[in-house]
Amino acid sequence: MFNKSNLKEWFDRYKYAELSATSAAIASSQFSLIFDGLTTAYLITVAEYVAFYGVILFITYKKLVKANNSSNKNTSLKEIFLLVPNLVLEFGYPAALDFFFIRPVCMYWMPLLTGNYFIGIIFGKIIADSVFYGFAILNYEFIKHKL
């Protein structure tokens, strides 16, 4: 399951969504100038989620349209709505665990533990992403092999 082609596939699948989420995390970390640490941690988490899943939905939609175009088939509204359940299967429990516990804890504690707000946000993001992607990739591979 863990080989070079899998790493490339996972990287290609998540790279733009992760770049968007990282940009959102860094930009929204500026809320720390207005709000307390815990509120900022949740605002960073929400910003990351909007950015990440927006890009994932867009990429998945574009892939569906491209596949349908190559088959000379129109993309139906039903097909578009079926994208969401597949993404829920892939990201469901990893996202819930990440959103309600792992990411806010990492975003709150890492700046305190490192003594540097910016470095702490980056370390917190790396730790949270490692846990999230570990579970999401397991789900992705499971779904891929079932289909």
C-alpha cells in the first residue's frame, strides 16, 4: 500500500487543497490580534476547512466533468450531488476528529509550547495534518479498492 506511486497519487490529490488550507491558516492566524487563543484556534480551523474542502469539491467536480466529456456525456445534477457522499466517506470521521479536537488543540497549544506564535501555528498544522491525512488516506485507499 505504501510505495512511490501511492505517494505521488496522494500528493497530486491533496496538494492544491493543502496549499489553499495552509494559506487560509496563516492568514486567519492574524485573528489572534483581536481574539483569544482558543477562539483564534477555532477560526483558523474553520478557515482551513472552507479552503480545503472548497478546493477538493472543485477538483473532484472538474475531474467528473472531464471524464464525462471524454465519454461524450453530459454531467447531470445527480452526479454532482453524488460527489458529496463519496467525499464524506473519505473525510468523514477524520474531519470530525480533526475539526472538534486535534486541530484546535494543536493550534492552541503549539504556539504556547514553542514560545513563538508563527512557528507554533506551523508546527500545529503539521501535527494536525499528519493525523488527518493518515486517516483520510486509509479511507481513500479503502474506497478506491472497493470501487
